[in-house]
Amino acid sequence: MADDFFEEEEYEGPPIPLFWRVLGKVIKYTAIGIIVFINGFLLWRIFFSTNEPNAIKSIAGNDALSAAYEAYLADTNPEKKPFALYQAEKDNIATDEYWHDQFTLGPDEVKKNEFAQFFLTDVVFFPSAKQTQVVLRYNKSTLEHLAEDYELDTVPAKSEEVFDVTLVVSYKPDADSAVKQMRINATLCADGTTSLYSFWQYSFEDLPAFESISDMQIVIYYKGDVDYTARAYATVDVYDIGLSVSEYHLDKKDLAALGK
């Protein structure tokens, strides 16, 4: 009896009011929802937002490229050079400097934007066809910076072609010649957009002999301010003779683009 009398009962305290119980659950599940949303958004950015639109292919077919491939297939020399090449040693896919011209704001004040805004997601060389093909990608924020830099009334649409794109090639016609430069206009092959990016696929044709080329750069100007004697809005390195190239193996889609 004494033991029963002095036995301590667990004290649970007063019940928590319904309002606070409901509020606690709301906070708990809201926090869980935010965490799930953030992780889902990050996964979407990593795996899906950078996917190229269906219109963009690794290789864009054209008559000159198809004819060069026909000649390549007909060549029975076992030591013939690869039909397509890429340069994998160099981190040459993005601008990583002052990515556009500098704008003077005052006597001693210069505006500088330092962003990696332009990327080359594909670069393929075709020596026998004297062609280079690239896919240029930029984020929609690039267009916002462009509008700020040039004080445009509105930000251009992602699908609007606002940039002048050329390929500047440095080459030596022969061993005794000085290095020369030529500028090649881009041929637009395809374009497309995603929720974040604009994609533009270009080919550059009638290049000098590949063996004579020492350097290639994609040069970008705003179409409303094209002056090839002035600093470009952005440049992206494409090729450097000091780095080795590897064979680009054509897949089924590439062969289909060439009519095979």
C-alpha cells in the first residue's frame, strides 16, 4: 500500500493548444516542402536545363560537307587522316575574361563586367571540307546585361538574333610567309531556346588548309554596334596549334545529317 501511495506518476504537462499544434505542423511541412523544391530545382538545372533543343545537332549537314565525306569514304588510303576532329585538351568553351567592351562612365571610371556568359557546347573541325562547326550557348541574363550596356528600351527575346558572330583564323600560307588573319562570316544552321538558354549552331566554310592554321577564335559583337576594328563584345578560343586534336567519331545522327 505504501509503495502504491508513493509511486510517482509521469507528469505530461498541460495539453498543447490546437493552434500551436497546427502551426507547428505547418512550419514543419513548409520547411520540408522548401527543401524538396530547392533540391528538385538544382537537379533540374544540372540534368535538364542545359539540354540542347531538338533542332540543334552535333553536325549540321550541308552540300560541301556531304561531298567531302563522300570523297573521304572513297579514299582507300589506310593512313588517311580522320574526317572530323575536336580539341579536348583546352578549356576553350567559355569566355573567362572581360567578356565585352568597356564603357566609360566618367573621367576616371570604367564599367567592367566579368562574367562567363558565352559557351561553346560543341566544336568540330572538318579539315578536308575546310569547315568548322560550333554551337554557341548563352544564358538569358546575357541579354539583360546587353540591354543595360547599350541602354536598350527592352531586353531582347531569347529567340532574337542579336549578335554578329564571325570566326577569326590565324594561319601561315607557307613556311616562309608571315602569319595572316582572315575573318569568316557564320552560316546559321539551326537555333533554339530552353527556359534558360539560347542556342545557335553555326558553320564556317572556306577555311585555309587546316595544317596552316595556328589559332581560331569565335568573335562576338552586338549587331547594333559592329566595328571589327574595335574590341569585340566577347571572344571564345576555339583552336590552338599547340594543343593536340583527337578524332571525332560520327554517330548515327551525324551520318544521317551527311546523308548516310
